[in-house]
Amino acid sequence: MSIKSEMISLAERAKRASEELARLSTPAKNSILKNMARGILKRKKEILRANERDVELTKKKGLSRALIDRLALKPARIQNMAKSLRKVASLPDPVGRIIRTTRRPNGLVIKKIKVPIGVIAMIYEARPNVTVEASGLAFKSGNAVILKGGSEAQNSNLIITKILNETKSLPKNAIQLIGTTSRQAVKELLRLDDYIDLVIPRGGEGLIQMVRSQSTIPVIAHAKGLCHTYVDRDANLDMAEEIVYNAKVQRPGVCNALETLLVHKDIAKRFLPRMIERLEGVGVEVRGCPKSRRIVLSINKAGEIDWQTEYLDLILSIKIVNSLEEALDHIARYGSNHSEAIITRDKKAAERFLKAVDASAVFVNASTRLNDGGEFGLGAEIGISTQKLHARGPMGLEELTTYKYLVYGKGQVRT
Amino acid sequence: MSIKSEMISLAERAKRASEELARLSTPAKNSILKNMARGILKRKKEILRANERDVELTKKKGLSRALIDRLALKPARIQNMAKSLRKVASLPDPVGRIIRTTRRPNGLVIKKIKVPIGVIAMIYEARPNVTVEASGLAFKSGNAVILKGGSEAQNSNLIITKILNETKSLPKNAIQLIGTTSRQAVKELLRLDDYIDLVIPRGGEGLIQMVRSQSTIPVIAHAKGLCHTYVDRDANLDMAEEIVYNAKVQRPGVCNALETLLVHKDIAKRFLPRMIERLEGVGVEVRGCPKSRRIVLSINKAGEIDWQTEYLDLILSIKIVNSLEEALDHIARYGSNHSEAIITRDKKAAERFLKAVDASAVFVNASTRLNDGGEFGLGAEIGISTQKLHARGPMGLEELTTYKYLVYGKGQVRT
């Protein structure tokens, strides 16, 4: 069978599964999700073993620390996989919920109700936890899912999807992993808009651009996060230090981590020495603009390329700005519309920042790392959308549904 | 200047305009909309003159009756243009509305608020009223719009956008019409995802397919409506007759008009003769399946191609089915997920139909022609989305906005 016809029959199977999934009751779905969690925990060792193989092969290839951080599973991360499935089971089911009922002057009754999207293809990089989370969320929201994970995680993904698919009562083909790591398979898949309703690419710019240009299916990109934190003139500097440290260091390999720190000139001399000392103390490489390098002599030089770079690593670029407006200009120019923060006690500055910044989430006095489905109370997320259509920011169960109108008449016609 | 750089500077201008538009107050926008309506009425003659030129040229080219129906303006249609602008002025402004406020256990306050999408490109066929409606809706929802209408309507569109742009206080470049009718211009435009946030193609399958395959910008397609009405065994036949007549005849050239009538075998003999007589009486060409042709001898033969065709004309295909399930299968196979109707007094049949049919709007005992923003109480619509992401069915002001999260902290970090 050619790759093309293989992809078509995979997508056809998904479409048939989606019809069955749309009819499942909430209790049935929740019970299956809890059994998935049990399966994952019970077979933890198999997953760890497969993941070790993936990690070893990846280390041999000499790939980046950020990639290995995302790929490597420890027992705690597997616990978290099971926990996320149980969490999804506990969340309210959006499917069938009536969003609005309208009675029109001509007597028509119009109900707008939530329905599953249908078939979702998820293309992502080497993060095995995404395999579990995407499967759980797609399933609970009544969608069939086609998964294509990064080739570095292929052994982990194979065993995880095998375990999930062995869950009792899970409709066949609800969760399918593309077995091949061929790029051609993905290209064929991206043309199947008759079967697949949504494709979610989650990863670096190369992946996103490839999907955007190849796909005839609607795309919701989970693209890069080049996130800034701006420490304003009126910031509480102790608070700023904690927030910046958290945003850069707590998990540098993910999209809502801090990449560029903007500091108002009036507080730079007081703030930067202590901030940089603390960051360097945990191994962060700091690169600064000329002004910041006159304040802290030890740091490296930051240039144009740094403002454009999502490091995803223990590297931070720093720029001193003359004003809030200059910070806003920098963010408008280099930001990726993902997560942006201001640290300030000045309410007017905060409101100006909130209004002017075009990003999925804009923070005042908090870490950009908090742009997350769990932290936002969505329960869990399939990723963070960096585009504006359908879903922006964390995508949870609600965002994995669409709606339709049910219209009840008594013979009404158009006049 | 090359077409490419022309399109880039047009898109750049739109992006700058969108920043200004996002800041306009609701009263300012409403006053501008009312002035637009005045401008359209005052210069009605100029519009009619330009439109006459378009209609004459189009008739010479021998294009279809449906196309000319959509293109031709009469004084009443211009009145409706002005009316639609005043209507949009009267509608609530979604921009800035708080969708939800959440307080998290860690004290974070998260506000989800409605914001404009940004820059919207609208690609449509020869319907000058769309030029007005799209401009009014995009403007009220704080978006800049780039319009590319069908070349047959170019004279009408030029004068309409000229009049709109001469409205006092309208920000410059809020409404731009692509002056050239070159296909290359559109192709260049569809790659400008740095500037344009959404493209809405509204028209035939060729246009939609071209946009889907060329665009790197998110697309919301307003594609074909191959709409069915199923007259069930338990239908009130008088009601069925009125609804079918309305859905086919009232305005056959539009997407929510009826194309294929499905009739349960048990009532076909009672229903079809009177129905067909009435339709033929107003010039509808009826094409039927073999069974229906044994009931009414005068009608033409319908074949596979008819089930696949959106006539957009005074033509109707008819199929007799053995059951509700057969009707559902036919709709699943040939329908375009647009508008589908069942005529029945049987509540269980109605619920089965509502649940099983995958369409933007599913009707019980009403005409598919009612799938419309105005009829649904959205006030006005930019079109009817036939896809599932972001907006499904009629797209009004709400659907022309997105959201962002404003997050208020007191030093919260990720733990």
C-alpha cells in the first residue's frame, strides 16, 4: 500500500471512530479515562524502558539539552500522565451543553449546542507526555485523534498508545499513532480535509511553517513563545526578582519560559546586579545590551539575533529601555504573541501594558510560566495556541469542541 | 512596484489601521456607521450607474442567471445596504466585553476579554452588498478589512468603497479594496500571515480550494450549500409544501436554498404531485429518481451528478427514500454541512435527525433559508461558515472577534 492510501485509510478509520465517540455518554468516557490512567501506572516500567532507548539514541545524535529535557521520562512524570488522565475524567464534559437558546419573533427556537470537532491530527515534537494528554483531552471531548510525535520519542509513543488502546471499551481507532516517521506521511495527511477537521502542530518554527504551507485542513498552531518580562520603574524589585527567576529557571525548555528581560533605566542599577548574580549562580548565561554591560561587566553581548531567539535553554537576554513605550515597541517587534509580563506597582502602567500587548495572555506581577491550562483552571491543556482563531492561549476541553445550531420550527419560512 | 510589494504595503497599512480601530470607542464607531449609511443613500444613483455597467458587461459575457441575480442592484437593495449599516450600528459592541473572570486558588485573577481579530481579508464573488456588509461588520468589531470582490462587480465595489472611505472620521485604510482583478494579487496576499489574521473566502468550490491550498493565513471558508429537506412519513404535508416551496423558490441563487428534496416512500404519492405542480408552475425544473418519475411522469431524470450539484438556480432534484436512516445516509454522503431540514410531526424522528446530521444548522419544520445571521438574531452576518473552527454557520460581530487573557498577580510564580 502506498503512503498516500495508508494515510487515507487511517483518516477514514478516524472519521468512523469519531461518529462513535460523539455518541458516548459522559460516565462511559470517564470510566475509560480512569482505566487508561490505571494502564499507564501499571505498565510504568515498559514505558520507562522504551523511553530510555529513545533518550540514549537521542543523546548519541547529540541533540540539545532542551529536547532531552522534554523527552526524558522519570517515574514522577509517568505519575503525572496518569494524574492528567484522572483529572480529565473529573472535568465537566462540554459535549451536548447548550450554549444559548434563542426564541425569535417568528417563533423559531434556536439552540446553540457544543459538539465535538470530529477528527483532530496532532503533530508535535519529542514530548511523550503530550501523547497521553492529547489522547485524553481529544477522547473526553468526543474527538478521534491522529498522533504524529517527534521521531526521537517514537519508542515511548508506541508503547503509550499501545497501552491506551488496550483500555477496555475504548472505541477502536479513537487514538491512532502514525507508525512511520516519514515526512511524506505527514504531507499526505495534511491534504485530507475531507476526513480531518483540525490539525494542531506544536513545536518549532520549521514544523509550524511546513504545516501552514502544506495543509488544506484548518490549523491551530502551537508555535514558539518568545516571552518578555518588563520590570517597570515602579516595580517591587524583590517581587520582580522572584518572578524573573521563576520564568527563566523553573523549566527553561518550554514555550512560556522567559527569553528576554526588559528593564526600565531608572531601576537598572539597583535591580540588575542582584538579579544577574542570582541567575548566574544557577548556571544561566546572561547576554545584555551595551547599557546593561556597563552595569554588570561579566555578561556577554546581546545583539539583534538574541532579540529574535527563543533559547528554550538557560540563556537570558537583557535590554534596558527608557520607557514603558519602548518596552511595548520591543515586544510588538520581537514578541510571538504568546505570554508577556509587566512588573509594576503603577496601575496606569499595568493597564496600558494589558491593553497594548497583543498576546494570548498578558500578566501583571506574575510569571509567564503561569500561561497554562492547569494554572488557568481549564483542568488540562492540549497546548497553547499562538494564533487568534477558534482558540487562543491554553486549549482545554472547551476549545476542542465546536457547535451547531438546532432550529425548532412550526412551518416558518423566509419572507 | 511589483504586485508582491504592493500587497505587502497594503497589508502593512491594514495592520496599522487595525491598531487604531481597536482603540475606537463604541459611540465613535456607531456614528461613523450611520454616516456610512447616509453616504450610501445619498449617492445611490452613482452606485446604480456603476452597477448597471457591471451587469451589462456580465450579460455580454453570457454568465449565469444566478450570478446576475447576485450582482444586480435595485434601489431596494441599496436601501438594504444602508439599513444593514444602521443595523450594525445598533448592535452591541463585543470588543472589550469580559467573557469570564476567574479567581485561582493562588490569588491570580484572570479576565478573558473580547478583542478584535486584527486584519481580515475577504475574498468573495460578484455580490456588491457583501462589500457593504463586510465593511460594516469588520469595522464595528474593530478589524481592518481587505476586500477582493468578484471582477464582475468591480465598478460597483469601487464606488461603494470610495463612498465608505469618504465617511468623516473613519480611520484611514480601515477598508481597502484590491484595485486589480489579477489572480496573482490574491496569491501574494494569501502568504502575508505576518500582517493578516484571517481570510474569509466566500463563493464556489474553485475559489475555496484555491484559497485553502494557497493560504498560510487561517481560513474560514464560506463554501457551498448543498442543502436537503427531508419530508418524513409523519409530515404535515401542507406545511411541507410551504417550506419546500420557500426553500427552493424564494431566492434560489444563494447558499441556503434547497437543492435536493428527500421524500419518504409512504407519503410520496400524496405529496409529490401537488408539490411538483406548484414548483413547475413557477418555472422550476424538477429532476427525479426513478421511483418519483413513476409518480409524476413529466419530470426529468436525476442521476448521481444531480445529488452532487448545488444548482443555485430554479432546479430541484428529488429522491424517494425508504426510511429516515436512508435520508440521513444520503445527507451524510452528499450534504455540505451547511443547512439541512426535516419536516415531521414525529418528535423522535426529529431528535434523531437533529443529532445525526453534521451541519452548521439543522432545522425541524422550517425552511433552510432561515440559516442567516439576521434570522438567527445576530443582527447581520459576514457570511455563513461551512467549517467547524472558530465560527460555524452565520458569522456576525461576535464571530469577528477573538479574546485574550488579562492576568492580575501579586507576585505569583509557577511551582
